[in-house]
Amino acid sequence: MDLTDRRMKVAHREAKIGVGLALIHFILWFALAYGLGSGDVADYTYVFGMPAWFFYSCIVLSGFMIIVVTFVVKLFFKEVPFEDQEEERETK
């Protein structure tokens, strides 16, 4: 299997999308966690008994990213066969 195979191009594109989603998740997590949690501990607000920075960066953002990843996979990812097409031709 060489790198010009269509399956490899699809795999590389999907890997780049995955890395992009992971970077977006980290940037959003960092912004929420350190943006809301950088103040004095005495001034924290709480949501369901958790500090707001933790609730929004870990709980809400995780749910949001699950929805985004599901949408991206259904929209941009393609089904590709695992078998090599040349091997299939030889066996027929």
C-alpha cells in the first residue's frame, strides 16, 4: 500500500480533523478553566456543588464536544474499505 492510495488520503484528512478537534477542545477547556478559576477561591461561584470553572470546563464542555464530534464524524468522515483493491482483483 503506497501513500497515494485513496484510503491514505482519507485517513490523513480525518486525522487532521481529529487533531483540530482535540486542539479546539483543549483551547476551550483552558479558557474556561483558567478564565473562571483564576480568581480568589473565596470568590468562586458554585453550580451543583462544583466550582463553576470545573462544571463548565469539564462537564458542560465535554457534553458539547461529544455533540460536535458526532456531528463532524457524520458530516466529514467517509467509509473506506480495509481490503486492498489489487488483492481483490487477483483473487477473482
